[in-house]
Amino acid sequence: MWKWIAIFLALVLIKTEVRASESDGLQALLTGDDARGWRAVGRVEFAGRAFCTGSLIEEDLVLTAAHCLRDKETGRRFAPEEIRFLADWRAGRASAYRGVRAVAIHPGFAPGADTALGRAAHDIALLRLDQPIRNGTIKPFATGRRPGKGARVGVVSYAHDRAESPSLERDCGVLARSGGALILSCQVDFGSSGAPVFSFEDGAARIVSVISAKAEARGRKVSVASAVEGSLEEVMALIGPSPNRAPTANGPRILRLGNGMPRHETGARFLRP
């Protein structure tokens, strides 16, 4: 039986550039060809001091982690005007630069929860960009259902040691589920918070969760993610319709998620950080 220990929120650190090692299972997306299909992932910068990872799910809507929106030092929530989204940030340039006009955090997010798993359960936020990104090479991602234990997933993320280009880990797995939190074998580090976790069913990449924390279990590095199923629609309702287009009868262009997925009991005992 797994005993998950030393689970803690993965907050951001300083900007550094070191290429990801493919021997570690990470593919550095250094060129335009490498990044093809992943350009809707970008860096989310906060007051020029810190960054997380985010992903475009609408032409003016970015999905990231809720805990990223608070200053690590003061606990103050960053104002929208202090936040920037740099889509497809590579080698000091982005394919699109946008400011933020509004933010919304899941109402169930509890930064003071007793365990990191409790904090991760609803660690989801949305950023409404000040202008839509209408770029033929940057396509917003669709979302998908929460994966089950044993499912194979992938992650595209920035981190403190690979801040100048994202890296792709295409094949990692869901080790366990606990409520809205997932325990993954995916490799993450400081700055990876908010990174999209993808399923690849039918050959299509769909975001199924976002990275919330990194952890260790028996000396093995793992990650904790927040499932988007159910939670995303609640945050979508808070941020409201886009001012950049008229509302339609069909509503936002996201996959409507039901609650029919069975909960997988793991028997794992999750400990305090």
C-alpha cells in the first residue's frame, strides 16, 4: 500500500534556464516544430516576480492553479492588472502577450486545508484575458473527464529549471484518486503549478486536470493535480461570459462534464505535509 508523504503545494521560484533532459522522460519544446500542437500552453507571470503555467481553453480564457494567484510572501491576492499570459513562451519570446481583465477561483479552494490533498481538490482558477488570442497556430484546448486510476496522461509545463521553454512528458500515469485530487507519476517542479494534464483518448489531447503540487512517496517523486471535471464549470459560472463576443445558446465551448464517473477507492493513507 502506498503511503504518500511530504506532499506540499508547488509554488513558483526564480527564472532560470536549463534544458530538460529527455533521459528524464521530458521532451524540451525548443523549436516551433517541437511546440506544434502545444502553443496554447504558456507562462502566467505575476507582478514580474513569479510565474506558473497556464493553458488557453477559450480564445480569451486561461486555466491555471488557484494558489498561483496569491503572493507567496504576503498572502495577498494578485490584482488582474499584475498578471500576464505569455502564450508559447520560448527562448525569450511569446507567440502572444496578453494582460488579464478578471480572475475567478473555485469557491471550494481551501488554501488553509489540513492536507495538501484537501488544498488540491479545487485548486483551479480562470483568467479572462484583456484581448482574445486569435492566432491560427494557437488553438485552445478542449477539456475532458477525470481519468481513472491507471490511466495514462501527459503534462506540458514550465519550471524554475526550464523557465525559457516548456517541456512535454507524454507518458505518465494516474497512481491514485482522492476526491477531486489525483496522484500522478508525472514530473513537475516549482513553476509547474497550473500546468495542464492531458488525456489522449482517440488521439486528441484534452485537459483533464491541472498540476497543484509536487510530492514524494517512498523516495519517489510524484505530483498532485486537481481534476477539472465538475470544478471547471463552477469557476466558469463565476467569471461570466466573455465581453469579446455575444453569448450564444450553446454557452462556452467546453466539454460538458457529468458526475457519472465512479469513484475509485485506493485504500491509500494520505499524511499531512
